[in-house]
Amino acid sequence: DPKVWERLIHPADFRRLRIKVMRLKAMRLQINEEIRVINQQSRQTRWLLLKAVPVLSPSGAYEGWEGFGLDITGKRRAEEELISERRRIEALYEVARALKVLNDPLLVARDGLKALIGATGSAAGCVYRTDRTGTSVEIAAHEGVSDAFVVGSSSLHQPDGALWDTIRKREGRLIGDLSEEQ
């Protein structure tokens, strides 16, 4: 089946690999690529290290490829975990630096939020603060949220709302996609 590779290889990787194979075939060079393959029954994606060399006839004509693939899914997951951990450490450093250098709590909140967004790969976020009595709340810093969310977020400020529950429990909460108009 000529379409088997198109079904097995992740679409983005297939397009990239097809272009590279044509170029390497013309240049008679080896393939050394990391690609995602999709199990047709489970739809699970695995990473493969694909290595192949062109097979040439005695006269030097291209006849095909000879190679192998190694499952490197564990390696890729470990790399992603290391990247994620590095982002968390950088975020902690940025917050610690902001606490040491900046005197304004709003600037600390802003820098801390930016660091947290970078560490989590999020596109947007908000930091809220309460007054000393704990009876009022306002947005202290926001990044990547729509103006409509900022203006419309007053409903979150009600004492019986999700925001107050989060404040009382002293925990973070995912509110949804803050970058969309709400």
C-alpha cells in the first residue's frame, strides 16, 4: 500500500520527512531523523529514531533505502521533563530575584506571573490581591488576557464566587482560557 507511511507517520513529520528524503536521495546521503509514528489501533503516538542509507547499484544508480527505526519515546519524554523542570527553576529564580530587587508588590506580582506563565507554557494568567481586611479583591497583574475578561471579571470578585473560594483555600485554580473574549 503506497499510502501506508502517510497513515503511520504523524502528518507534520511526514511532510518534513518526505521533503528531506527527496533531497537526501538526490544527494545520496543517509537519513537520520526523529519522527512520530501513530499506532493505527490505539492511536498512541511513539517517537522513532529513523536511520537509513541509500542503496546503490554497482553502477551507482539509486535503488532504495536500507535502515532501521529505534523507539526513543522514553528519551523524548525525559527531555520534555528536563525542559519543564528547567522552566520551573527559572521561574523560581525570577520570582526570588523580583522579591529581592523590587519593592513594589505589584511589580513582584507582574514578574512572578510572567515567570509562571513561561514555566507552565501558558498563554495567559492573572494575579489577584485582597485588601488587608480580606473583603475586596482586584487584579494585581495580568498577562495575555482579553480586555473583555479584565472588565468582566468583576463577577469573580463576589464573596461567594470561585475566586474567593480559591483565596480562602490558598491554592491556584485554572479558570479557563483567559486569552479568549469572554
